[in-house]
Amino acid sequence: MDEKLKPRALPAHPTPAEGGEPSRAEFTRRVLIVAGVAVAVGAVGALLVLASDVFFLFFAAALLAILLRSASNALGRRTGIGPKWSFGLVVLAAAAVIAAGTYAVGSTAVTQFNHLVADLPKSTDQARAYLRQYPWGEDALRQMPACSATTTSPH
């Protein structure tokens, strides 16, 4: 058998010092490796938690880009116009649909918002009255910031 094809033994792991225990330097090195891995995993986890809004924003942007691109490709195939013009027309059509929806729903939304502004102080006063019935409710109200000027009903 050729010498190059013979299986070779893997290099031995550094042998521990006398007594079967690793040396102090080897133990310190292992502890630092484990601590470094733990810190790295914690940092990546914290980054994912703290930046989750950014990741969702990137995901939504990618989905929107896919939607716009597929719609412009379909429009270009059916009409024979170039990709830039078809993309522009798709974006213009999407903006027109959003504007029409805002115009159609806008007056109703403004009316509902005005009702909310009128009813919110009354609801806040009712919630405060309900909380005052209980000892824990009184404690909670004392700990809340004072905003009585904005929550009392003008009637």
C-alpha cells in the first residue's frame, strides 16, 4: 500500500498535567472560550430582540418590492412596454388606489376620531370612579401621573 494512502492517526489532544487534570493555563483557555461563546450568543440574541422592528421593516420592504416587480413584469408582458415604464405605471396605479381609498374613507375616519376625542374624557372619568371603589385602585390612581386637566369632561 502506498504511504500516502495509509490512514494517519489524528494528532493527540494536549495531554493534561500530572494527576489527570488540565493545567491552569489550559483550564483558563477553555473557560475564556466558553465565556466568549456565551457573550457572543447573548449579543446576537440581544441584537435580534432590540432590532426586531428593523428586521420586520426589511421583510415588509422585500415583500413590497416582490409585489411591485411581479406586477410590473406582468404588465410589461401583456402590453409590451419596457420594464421601467411598466414599473412606473404600477407604482402610479398603487398610489392612485391608496389616494382613492383615503378619500373614500377619510370623512368617516375624521368623524369617528372626533367622537373618540369627545368620548375619551368621559371614559377616563368612569375608569377613575371604578378604580376608587377599591383600595388597590386608590393606590394605583395615586401612582399615576396627574393628568386631570386633560381627562375631565367639559360638560
